[in-house]
Amino acid sequence: MIFADYYDSLQPGLGVLAYLVFKRLEEGHMCLDPCSLDPEDPEEKLPEGILDPGPFLTHDPTELKPFIFFHGNVYFQRYFHYETIIARKIRLLIRSGSALRETRLGELQPYRSFADALFGGNATPFLPALTENFCIITGGPGTGKTTLVSKVLRVLYAMQPGLKVALAAPTGKAAARISESMAGLRQEIPHLPEAMTIHRLLGPVRGSVFFRHNADNPLENDVIVIDESSMIDGALMAKLLDAVNPDKRIILLGDRDQLASVEAGSVFGDLCKAEDAGTLLDPYVIRLTKSWRFDPHKGIGLFSRSVMEGDADCIARTIRDSDEALSIDTQYDPALFRQYAEMYREYIQEPDIVMALDKLNKIRILCAVREGEQGVCHTNRRVAAYLRSLGIGFEPSAGFYHNQPVMVTANMYALKVFNGDVGIIRRDPSDPENRLYAWFPGPAGLPLRILPGYLTHYETVFAMTVNKSQGSEFDHVLVLLPDSSQVKNLTRELLYTAVTRARSHVLIQAPRDVLEATVSKRITRVSGLNSRLKV
């Protein structure tokens, strides 16, 4: 690698260190743990003395050098800086909240009976969300995370009607979902804002990686609620927390068991694990365990819990005892695949665009990889070919075509569509030129219409990666895994995330040995957050 050669030119052997740290970043780690290196792999052998202090590596976190060796881990300076911001700001928020706790408890007292009634008779377990500056609410799908935060906001608004609240999420799709979840609360509190992406909340500076809001220009909101926090990478979490005034409040919602961010860092998971390890976060994590969506004793509820417990025997049990909610096909039966592909017929034959969008989002095929026989690209072509064979007027072609389902893959603020938004390319019958338009769900239940040529970042979306599905729910989900257990990203977190995207039914197509290997492997990402948040 060219950059490794550059570092070698500065100091012999430094290129090997640079390569290994960069490799770990690509794998999602914030840093390199030298103890994780494979002694049998010559590419993972560090040169003698390379971790000693020198002109390019320091053990002193206050020194500005390309590499920092800190608490046993090696960082690039930038990622050490991100982690430092995260740990420092959490400490500041907790310290500031602690100083205000007694005052806030006193302010809450006149509203305590209202709060107790909202929280099922006792608001005490949820006081961190009502009184502290930093709070985490974690739980699986259907455990009531957004319902809980809605109740928190009702109490806070009752106490302070002029409260300035921000609702945000990592993607446009996730932001739309929390807005939908808050629709009832918005009728009660009309000035509750619509949710937005974190990037939009912070205000991107065009042509740079910086934001308008930062430590020198913090957000003015009194309470900031962030949904789907497990999707936030280390860099974005640092920039978000940097922009939060220590005297204000931030509540992070998420599922600690879901897939981590695509980029480096699994901050939300690290923070939840830090709570397990006994750190200063202990009093600030609210864990919800009861699912109101899934029966814990069967179907999706039982299977997803077994997966996260690493119970590989759940594969054999499910193959033997399939139920109406979840089944496994180990042979890639094409007839079962066609049953799922057939479901897409409904949106194609639905003339009303709003109803068509709704029907499209009731079904999705989720893949672990993009390429290969069971990858997103091949699966999209396979579904399109099958729908074409039905003789229902579905004619896929190069470029945009009538009834093509599309997913936006980058935020396009001017168009009001965001990364993860799903729409349909369709002709407008009211257009005398019979032109194609891209239609997306819009505000107040009305569709948003865009000329397709403006969509510079999109892809066809009968199938999507499991990563891209985070923040979404579908009635029916087909999980399609590759036929080799050697694929690196096959982990229990991926399988858990995939099956819990479904409301009603999941079919998993994968060989038994692949599924058992997947359940036996979990995501491990290296960071130093746990050690930095020790009491």
C-alpha cells in the first residue's frame, strides 16, 4: 500500500504498523490491540521496538503525533481524538447532570403523580431519562423504546412548555420512523419538531467533514433524542456529543444487540457493555426487556433471543419445529423464493401511489453480502426476472423504468430524500408527456414526486443488505445468507438484526452449517471506551 510505503520512508517498520492500524479501522475497530495479532501470520508481525516512544508514536495522549499507544491500544491520532471527545463529553454531561439532580427532582415533585401514572404506577426506574443530562435507553424491537421516550417528553413538556427538543437518527429512514412513532404525541404537543438526520441537525459545512454545530457553537436544544444509536460510528458520535452543551440533555435510544455502524466504532454497544462492566454509566442505562411485539416463547421472539445467546442448537430446533412466524430452508428451494418474489406483484398492480408505496414496504429480501449467488445484486435481478415472467406489465430495463423500486443511498437535502428512503419509479397519469417520476412517502401522507434524473445516488431495492435494513420494519422478510460460512460478516448480530426486521413472518434460506457457524460468531470491535469510563 502506498501510504504504508510513505510511513516506512519516515521510519523503517512504521509502514507495517500503519497498515495494521488501517486494516483494523476497515474492520470497524477504533484502534489496534497488539495482543489480537495472529502470530502465525507474517503480515501481522510488528517490528521489534516499533511501539516504543519515538518521533511518530507517543505514549503521552497530550502529544500530537501520528500514532498514540494508550491503555494497550494503538490509534491513529484522529480516532484517538474522537474517542477522547466521546469519553470526555459523557463525563461532563454526567457531572453536570449530577449537580442539577436535586433541583430537577424538586421541580418534578409537583408532576410526580402524573409521571407515575404514565409509567405504569412508578416512574422511579425511568428517572435517569427525566432528570439526568445523559441517558441510554436500550432494548430489542417492540420493547417500547420510543413509547418510553414519548412519555418522558410528555412529562418534560408539562414541566416546561417552552422546551426545545430535537429528534434525530443516523438515516432519513430511521428519522421518518421515529417521527411516525411520535405522531400521537405531536397532536398533543403541536410544536414537537419532526425528526431529522443527525447530519442535518448538526448542519453540514459544504465541501468538508465539519459541521456548523460543534463545541464552539453548540446546539441550542434543551433535550436531544437520538434513535437507532447503534448505527452511529465513532466519528459521528464524537461530532454529535461535541455539539451538545454539557448543561443540556441527550437521550440515546437503540438496540445493543443490533449490528454496529458500517464505519469504525461500535460506540452504542461499547457504552452498553461499559454498563455491564461496572463503570460510571451504571445509573444512566435503562434496559427494556419485555417485547410487546414478539412472543418470547416461540417464533421470532424465541429465535432471536436464542441467536443472541449463542445457542447454535436453535437452528436444528427451528428446522424441526418451524411455526407460522419463522421457518428455515436449508436447500435454497426456488419455489419458496418465488413465493416471496410474488408478493411484490401487489405494489405493481396497485394504481394508487400512496398505497403502492405502503405495499412495497411490506416485503423485503435481506442479504448478508452484495455480490455472489445470494448477494443483493444477483437477487435483485432474479426477482425482476421473475416478475417480468408473470406477464403483469413489469418490464425492467437499463436506467429507470416503470414500477422500479429504488432506495436512496445518500442524503439529498435539496430533494428532501435521505439515505435509506425507499420509493417507486412510476409514470404520472396526469402528466401529458407520460414521464417517469420517482415517488417517495411525503409529509401529511402525500407522496413526494421527483424527476428521476435528480437521483444521483440510488439502487434497485427488491433486496437490500441487512445493514441497510436497520431502522426499518416489514411484514414479511426473506433472509438470504451465502452458502459459505467463511464470509466474514456472518455473525449472530447480523442474523438477529435480519430476523427482527419482520413483524409477521421470516423465512431464512441458508445451509444449516452456515447458520450454526453464524450463531457461534459474534462481532468484536476494539475500542478504549470501557477503560476510559471507569469510575
